[in-house]
Amino acid sequence: MRLLKGEILSNEKYGPDIYKMEIFSPYIVKNTGASQFINIKCAPENVRDPLLRRPFSVFDIEAKFNVFSILYLVKGRGTRYMSTLGRGDILDFSGPLGKKLDLTASRDNLLLIGGGMGIAPLNLLSKLGLGMGKNILMLAGFADSRLLRWERDLVRMGVKYRIFSEDGTWGEKGLVLDHIFDEYRVFTSHDIFCCGPLPMLKVLQKEFKGENIEATAFLEEKMACGMGACNGCVVKIKKGSDDFNYKRVCRDGPAFGLSEVIFDE
Ligand code: FES
């Protein structure tokens, strides 16, 4: 992990209140793997408000151009500030953070299940997996069609995918979860990775447990230091049958075995 500064190459609207920012950084491009993230200072130079950096999954890497991108939703002061930045501005960030996922150890078939903005780390995972010759199926669910532009990226990447939206304005109408539970037997030869809202992860955990299906979840937690020093991002991870450890999402994760995570009620 390093403290870095990178030139912003673009910061474009990707959907209502959603932006995609492209940043030049040979260091991040060379050293970042699946499931890793960066921590961004969301204020001008010499300003320390907001004080805490914000974590963002690496969404894509264009190795040829030494460029990586993030996807973010504008929902507070920090991300509002980020949305005002443009080409040529310098981004202050640290990274790569989190444990790199070792895809060489995974099976040839990967099923990626994303919900809402949780597609961000799965997008990079699918690109890296395709580059290693894996067969990837992306199943993604949304409330509406706000992230419609992502479909263009999926097509460009050449990944197999199915999109579900609750209001029926994009892809197939309905919940991605319904599809998985209708057809989960098809996926027994897959390694499964999921990222999305907590209710989605909880349902997946419950249903997969019943079918003895293992999956890896990318957790998204509020963070402070982003590098394991403050314990601001701990989650409970099962230890044995009736005990648990606190693990730091930023340092020990963000990828954990879905069946090991103890979600608060
Ligand atoms: Fe500080 Fe994770 S954010 S330990």
C-alpha cells in the first residue's frame, strides 16, 4: 500500500448520481488484484474536512494505458466533492488496500452475483477472470435502470451476463435471487462470488447454507484508516461451531467465506 497521487483522466456521469472516474496510476495498475480497493481523500489539498478517506473498489483496470477506474454514488459531502473534479485534477488516495483474491486457486467456472453498486468489485473480478481463461457468468440485480450504462462495459468485456431489475425497466423483471434459487443446481460446478446490499447477502447465506453451497462475499463496511489500524471496520467471523473472531474488512477482507460471516440482526 502506498499514499499516491494520480491524474484524473475523466470523471463522467454514469447514471443518475453515479459517476465513473478514471485515474492514471501505473502503481495501482501493476499491483492491484481482485477485490482490492483504494481510499480517497475527499477534500482539496490542505483541507481536512471531511477528515476520513472514503473506500472505493477498483472497478476496472486498463493495463495498456496504466489507468484504473472506480464507480461511485454521490450520497454525501465526500462523494459530492469528488463529483466536482475533472480531467487534469489530481486525486489523493492510498492503495491498493485489502487482501488480493487468488484467482489461480479458483475453479474454471465463476458465478458472480451482484446487487446495485456491489457490481463494482465484480466487474474487475470478471475482467481478471476472463484474462485467465475462466468461464464467467455475471448475474446482477437492480431496483431500476440507473446503472444501464454498465451493460455497455459488460458487452465490451465479452462476459456472459443476465440483468434483473425490480421495476422491469432493464433486463428481466424480478429479483436476481429468484433466478439463482430456481436454478442453483446448474451452478454446482462454479465458484461463487457475491457483493451487494446486506439483505441480499443475508438471503444468499441462508439459502446456500440449506443447499451446502459455498460462496465468497465481498463485504462493504464504513471505514476510517483503511489499513487495519483503527478497528473501525470489524465484522464477526465464525470460529468453530460456536465462537467468533472480529476481523477487519479493510485488512483481513473484504473477501470472506459467506457462510462464516455473522450478520447482525
Ligand atoms: Fe481502520 Fe479497517 S478501517 S481497521
